[in-house]
Amino acid sequence: MKFVRVLSVIAFAVLCACSDKHGALTDGEQAALAQSAEQRLTQLVEQYWEEYLVLNPIAATFYGDNRYNDRLAIDIGPKYLADSLALDQKYLGELKSIDPAALAGQARLTYDIFKLDRELSIEGYRFPNELLPINQSFSLPSLFAQMGAASGLQPFATVKDYDDWLKRVADFVVWADQAIANMRDGVSKGVVQPRIVMVKVLPQLEAMLVSDPTQSVFYRPVAQFPENFSAQDRERLTAAFTKAIGEQIVPSYRRLHTFVRDDYLPRTRATVALTSLPQGAEWYAYQVKLQTTTSLTPDEIHELGLKEVARIRGEMDRVMQQVGFKGDLAAFFALLRSDPRFYYTTPDDLLNGYRALKDQVAAAAPSLFAIQPKADFEIRAVEEFRAQSAATASYRPATPDGSRPGVFYVNTFDLKSRPRYSMRAVYLHEAVPGHHFQFSIQQELENLPRFRRFGGYTAYSEGWGLYSESLGKELGLYADPYDHFGALGTEIFRAVRLVVDTGIHAKGWSREQAIEYMSANAPVGPADAVSEIERYIANPGQALAYKVGELKLKDLRARAVQRLGDDFDLREFHTQVLIDGALPLDVLEAKLDRWLAERAPT
């Protein structure tokens, strides 16, 4: 690889020398120069990805690359942080040797995306995220339990898979101790989580503290050995897993739980805003830029959210008139929350309702999409140990090789917060044509470099998910006015996020004020309102990506309709949005502007 790269550099230097000597490049020289630059870019980004996976072995596992399944990065430790920063700086420096003017098409997209990724990543090292290693919404202790529960995240198909996991367990012990050290450091520096966040973490950790190893979620791989395992392997691995659970896993969770309960929780903060921490305003501004891939300020996003909430409420009023409801929006919300016809009574009924939607949407999707992924997905309930803090639904992508299907997770906790009238919109967002289409199509684009096949941008992916909800009418799914209202409910839910996230982190809103605003403007159950607001407290800025991305996609679609007129083809537009994988919003806009210029030159 290094030898090939050297040859490419030599070829580039020779071509430049020829240009200086003889004047303008010939067509052949220009083509050779472009090829040389593209080859060097390909080599650079592929070598970066190899080094990235070494540093991030769990990411490799999720992408179906099993070479590092026996490792777990101590990604909150000083060595990892230094190595990761050095990796970004190294490849950003090497990128400067490539002239972007010599690139075109996919190569130029790759250059622009890779450069932006490295610059954003380097900027993020200014902020001490490692001092806040655990929250109730997402953290390694919760993810590790999902992996160890044989849910499909970690392979458990061969004897080596089982042995790899045992080695990964040893690294988790180190990670847990590092997390405790970091939180102690955070206390001394005034960088601590809000109290409400850590109160919700305690039961998640406590759920792992079993006295009988066979009752642990980490024992499930032993309870479901593959049939081809020998008796000797079963005996050895059963003993090894029992020992690991009793002597490594449970003690690590117990140390975390005891530290959080006795030492950390009393020193957490009553405030909820990221801006209440050192560098907080700059930190939140960075999170906004990272999550939205725009230059919008928190104040601009807050005002955008208020306008969207008002617009959607107007559409809700029209649906209320359509169904003949006499009363205001708050009264209609109250009806929707209390009327038993809108709710399933058992988790299985809720899951089966989504499974019926899978067949219905699959039959309608070809009318709007010329491309579809090869990968399939399953519909599962959220695991019990994380259900209380989990979102209504979520999606986990399949592996590129098809060895593990995607998973559409349905939260069956508190069925009174899972209304039937929202199911169609939720399904369109998380499954088809939302995240399952977008992630799977992207991973199946084998001509793209791997950092693009497996990378992503929240504003693009979540914007696509929310945009997908708006396709329900064209797919024939919102004929019932209550289903239409459900879609408006999920949309206003995302508009409300623009208001409450910026309200909490930039305008001094309290947790209770944010919950009250959400409850007044979105038809969400009490459990969802609380868990969502606390999620925004724990993950500042992430919730902004949905509406910002969706509005950009709708704007681009309207622009294409206006420009192309009768020649506009929605299937072709969707192909253009999906065919290059996830892009920053400004890069996507520039790409579609070029497409429109080619289709309808002025």
C-alpha cells in the first residue's frame, strides 16, 4: 500500500513538472492527473478506515468486520483520545497533498466529506466529553449488556466467537474503572452530569447486579449454544462465562453502581443545560453544528421550531374539524391519550400490528422508489432492562454481508404511551422507507469508500426518516384521519424538539418547563414526554437534526418540482438523495443543484 502511494505521488510530481515546462496540460495529461489524485485519495481514505477500525473495534463488529471482536477500546482514556486525535490530524495533513480541483464526481464528494469529518472531529477534542461517560440514554454499560445478551450485535456462532467475547469482557472491566476515574476528575473540574440523568442510570446499572450468574443477561449465549458445539466446548465455555459474570462483569457494574450512588450522585448538578458547564456555550454551539451540519445558531433554530409548531398546529386543527371534534387541541390530546380504542392491551398485539404494516408498506413502496435494499429486517421488542428509558422505536442496521438482518426495535413498555394512530408514521421513519432503506442502501454501495458506506450524519439520516413519514399519504397509509393526525403528531414532536432542546441548553429553560411545552404541543404520553426531555438533557443537540434535515429535503424536493415541472419524477429524486449515501446537508444541496442543472439547464 505504501509503495503504491509513493508511485502515485511520483506520477503526480512528474505531471506537475510537465505542466510547468510545457504550459497547459493536454487532455491526456489532465486525465492522468485526475486519475493519480483519485487513486491517492482512495488509498488515503481506505488506509484511514483500517486504522480507525483498529482504534474502534466495536464499530468494526457492528459493520460485520469480525477481526477485532476480542477487543473493546477504552475510548474515554487518555491514550485512546491522544491516538484518535493524532489519527485525525495525520490524515487531514495527508489530504492537503491532493488537489481537490483535480477530482470530479464521487471522488470530489469523498474529498469534501472526508475533510469535513476530520475537521469536525478535531474541533470536538476541545470539549471534555470523556468526563461524562455515562447517561441513561446511551452509554457503554447499556450497549455492552445488549451485546452480551446475544441480541445479534456480538456474534455467538462459533467457539471463537465465545472466546472473543470473554476477552472483550476483560477490556470492559478496564473501561468501567476508567469511567469512575473520569467522573472523579469531572467532579474536581466542575464537569458533571445533571442529577436527573444519573438518577435514571442507577436502575439500569442495578439490573445487572445478579447474585446467580444464570439469571444474568450475559448468560444468554450459554443458554443458547449452537447445536454443533461439542460437549467439551459447552462445559468449558459454561464455566468460563459463569466465572466472567461472577468475577468480572457483575463486580464492574457493582463498582459503577456504588460509585454513582454514593460518590457521584451527591455531587451532580441541579442544572440541566450544557451551557452551565465550563465552555458550555461553545460546547453546545459545536453540538448544534455537528448534529445539523449547518451554520444555524441556537436562536435561529429556536425561532424555526416555534414557526413549525404553529404551522403544524394549524393542520391539526383541520383534522379535528374533519372528525367533528368539538373542543381545543388540548382536549383532543386528552381524548387521544385516554380513549382505549387507540391502544393495544398486550405487547404481542403491538408487535404484530407493526408486522402487518411491514407487508402493507412493502407492496406500496415501489410506486415511490426505483431502488430498494437487498437486506431484510426483523421486528423485536426493546430489551426489558433498557425499555423504561428507551425511545418509542429505533432501528439497528443489518451487517453488509447479510449475516445479521436489521432490527426495528419496538418499545412495549407502558403501552398507554404507544398509540395505534402513530404507528404508521413511526414505521415509515424507522423501517421502510426510512432508516432501513437509507442505511441498507448506503451499506450496499460497494463502489463507495468504507468510511462513506458505514459513516453518517444525523441531520441526513434522521432528516430522511422524518421526510419518510411525510410519504405516508402518497403510499396510501393516512386515509384514516386519525392516522393522518398521528403523522402530524410525530412531526410536531420533532418541531417541539427544536424549541425545547435550544430552550434547555441556550435559553435557560428548566426540565419541567420543557416537559410542559412538549405535553401542550405534542400528543405524547407522560412517560414519553419525560424520557424524551431527559434524553435531550443527556444528549444536547442531537434532537435538532430531525426537523432541520427534513426541512432541507422538502425544500430540495420543492426546488426540483419547480425547476423540472412535468419532467419531475419522484422516484428519480429519491434515487438522487439515496444513491451516494449520507451527506452533510450543504454537500447534498450542492449535489442536487448540479443534478438539476444537468436535467434542466438554464
